[in-house]
Amino acid sequence: MEESAVIKALSALAQPNRLRVFRQLIVAGKQGMTPGALGEAFEVAPATLSFHLKELLNAGLVLQERDGRNLIYRAQVENMNGLLAYLTDNCCQGEPCFDTTTITCKC
């Protein structure tokens, strides 16, 4: 993962509502969630939620898919794993200290 993408992802997550939404999408897994369901879960106004979802989308942390009249948002797990790998790449002074497969989501 490029440093600029890491900074963009971390910046997107550095806001409480976006962090909560991203974590909720991680819990939702492959099923994802509609903006309506997310709005109900967090009691966030639709316009505010739309702004936060756009920021997460632009940071590459979520995917958006149209299903008929609905939009479905899902966490982009591959990019999340890339972010975690980037952050831990040089831990322990470059010596392998843990198996990186343990941070890979199987969903």
C-alpha cells in the first residue's frame, strides 16, 4: 500500500462517525448495509451519513454496490488488511514476530 493511500485511509478513520460506520460494516461482513440501516443504527441524519460514506469510499475503505433501488455498502477488507500490513511491516526492527495471516479476515 502506498503511503498516500495509508494517510488517506487513516485520515478518513480519524473521525468518530466514520470510524463507527466502518466498524459496523466490518461486523456486517459480505452482506453489507444500506445507508438507511446505518442511519438507524447510529441515529445520523441522511445527509451527514452520506458525507461520511463518501469519505470512506474515497479513502478506499468501503465499496458501494447498487442492488435495485438500494445502495449497499461493504467494508473493503483487502484495503483494511493492506493498511494493517503497512502499519506493522517494520515491527520488531524488521524481524518476523508474528504470522501476518492472523490479521487476514476470512469473510
